Amino acid sequence: MSDAAAIINPQADTAEHFDVLIVGAGISGIDAAYHIQTQYPDRSIVLLETQDSFGGTWHTHKYPGIRSDSDLFTFGYKWKPWTGAPIATAGEIMGYLNEVLDEQDIRRHIRFKHQVKSASWSSDEKLWTLEVTCKDTGESRFFTCSFLWMCQGYYRHDQGYTPEWPGMEDYQGQIVHPQTWPEDLNYKGKNVLVIGSGATAATLVPAMAGDCGHITMLQRSPTYFAPAPNRNDVADMLRELEVPDEWTHEIVRRKILHDQQEVTRRSFEEPEALKAELIGAARQYLGDDFDVETHFTPKYRPWQQRLAFIPDGDLFQGIRSGKASVVTDQIDRFTAKGVLLKSGKKIEADIIVTATGFNLCVLGDIDFTVDGEKVDFADTVTYRGIMFTGVPNLVWVFGYFRASWTLRADLISEFVCRMFKHMDKLGAQVVTPRLRTEDHNMPKLPWIDPDNFNPGYLTRSMHLMPKQGDREPWIFTQDYWKEKDEFPAADLEDGALVYE
């Protein structure tokens, strides 16, 4: 294929053309660029990034203690060894990605402050045309590409989710969402209330506890946490033996994935035993006199929502020290000095942090059209959770909940490159998922089975998401241990992909 060049475009005087256009320069986008560069060095690529730097989530979030909630042996790339502790800070992850950009010479392909507004497919031209706003100048630019690779993530980076509670306008303190954390926020010696008990709250509370007057985590219902030392004994042993980093990375990665598969299996087959172990671990940190039944005994089975790892049990240590506390109750209303709970209890706070989740977006909230017809992704059926019926030459990276996001980004990258090879063999320029005759009457099911996984940010927006079917290849299993075998073996000539 040709190098990037200016071509005539009906919507603009000139448009830059690339063989593959990647939206997003975070974990997924960098991974996609690596695979294309490595396997198809003759294809021109560009990464369009809305923010002013690479990193996605790790650049967006600035709140205290920001860290991974997945181990970096699996959240890191398969092809780039991780040499630090399993759980890493945002700074350490950004340093890792920075090394990748330099080592793989990917930085030159990134255009920062480029926000995609619309994407239009033309079957006549066999091209996507993207209208892009340059955020530093406000001007519009146009890009065309043969293949569009959506790696922008699944939530709105500029706006977190905060529920509307009665009386919020009466509160005289400061309300902060972790996603838009003020750089100059001074919480030293102040009373802080953190609403929520997910991974973000579990990170914030111990990180702030030493400086606050007191910090309280308020939750509607308990969450499962998995406390353990922030080290990996296998990695430490192999490093002591001076085993090469590449070998250490792969061996530890396999061991972690083996252990995670066992935990996932037990969450379905032995939920009560697994639940008892998780609650027992909390009790070990908190002590026998702490009310674990009220505050750390969830009503759902393990892994129906994300299981948050807390390194060295730091959340529990903060609570046991008395610097932090947890309250399990519901908010009745905000007051001038804090919140009034349904139980009648009041919590006063100088600062309230709403660690209440994301606003999910579907493919970057971009306006998509195919041959002039608007695409509503909720009306499409997903091909393996990667592509969508009736939408040509487009893939979306949507990662795992029970395993690291990057594992699926890697699998998708390898699948797409295999599909490119197949298209080259056929002499095809276009690939479009379409339901086969035998698929037309199959039930249309939710993007994620809510009995399988049901976090709030997903259930709030499920109606916007693509559907899945009840048979291959229209199922999105969210199961790494199935997909790692299914993707490489997927039949590209089963009739579900139409080539032109």
C-alpha cells in the first residue's frame, strides 16, 4: 500500500490518507501500532489522540495514589517485559509506555490534540473519511483510511459519572470527581468523604489517609477486595537467578493467568468457598473486633463485579489505624456541612469525592455513517466482540473485566493482522461482518450478560451497546481463557465475514 499522501476528498480540499488509522494513543492504540509496524511495515499508520499526551487513562487520572488494579505482567504487553512490582503507579506505567514509544519508534505516528468528530464510510471509494478537530487551533482537518482501528477506550475522559443527590446545591464544601482531580486541591488536615467503594476509592482512601484529618469511605453495599503483598515470589526468584527479563516476564505472566483462571472458575463453581476466603483475608487485616459482615461481605457472588486487588492490604491498614473509616449506608441528601444518610446518621466533610464511576461511551461518541446512513451500534450484532454487522473495515478494542485489558488488545491485534493476511491472499480490500441465513432468527442478547458481570457504569448504558447472539461467531464471552484459543483458530471463511 501507499505511503501517507494528500488526496482529493469531496468533503475537504485535501485529506491525509493512511492505510490504517488508529483512534487513541493509550494502551490499546500503542499495541495496535506495534503489531501493524511489526507485521506490515509497508502500511502507513497514524494515531489520532484527543489528549495532549499518550497514555489514555494513565494520563487522564491525576488523583492521589493512582495505580493499576491489574498486575503489570498481564496488563503490560506480551512483547515488552515488565521489571517492577506487580501493581504499578500511573507514573511507572507512563514510564513503561514512554520506553515502548521510543524502542518501537511509534511516537512519530501520533497526532495529539486531534479529536475525531465523525467517520463516514464510502463503499464506492472503499475508504473511511474522518473529520477531526485540532483542539489547539479549533480548525477542522480530514483524514482518510482504508481501515479504522478504534482504540479510544470505553468511557468519556472529560467527564466522570456523579449521581444527582438532593441538596447538592446546599453543600458548602468542595465536590470533586477523581477523573477531573484539581491539581491544587489541598486536603491536608481536612475531613474528606469518599463516596464509592470500587478500585478508585480503594486507591484514594489509603493514599490520602496520612494527610487528612480523617477520611471516610461511604458505600451503598460492600465490595470484594483481594489483599496481598505487592510482590511476585516467582518473579523475585527468577530475577535472583538472573533469568533474562523476557523469560521471567513470560513465566510469571503464565503463572498469574493460571491462578486467575482458577479464581474465575471458583467464582462460578465454588462461590461460597471463594467468598469465605476473601472475607477471611479482610478479617485478618482488620481484626476480629471489626464488623466485617456489615462492611466487607457483599451480597453478590465474587466476580459479578470487578475484584479489586489492594497491594499490601493498604485500604484495610488505613482503616485499622483509625485514619480512615468505612460506612455502609445510603445518602438521603446533601447538607451544608456534608451528607445525611438514610439511617439518620450525618457525616460532615470539608471535601466530598464522588468515586462513583465512569460515563461509558460507544466508540468514542463519534458520529458514524456507512454510505450516508447513520450507524446506531445498538442495532448491530458484534462479531466476536471486535467488529459489527454492516460496518466495513472497522474494529473496536474492548478489553476484559476479569483479566487485564491488554490481554484482549493483544489478541485483537493478532486477529486483525491474520485477517489482513487473509484479505491479501484473496485480493480483498473490504471486510464486513454480516449475519448468515441461519443467523437471522437468533436472539439478540445484551453486549455483556448481566448475570455474568454487572458494574453500574455498564448497566447504565447497556442500551447503547451492540448486541451479541447465541452462537459463534456472534458471542462476546469476556473470557480470555476461551478467546486465547478461539481467536487464532477462528474460521475466516465461515460466511460471517464478507470480503470484497
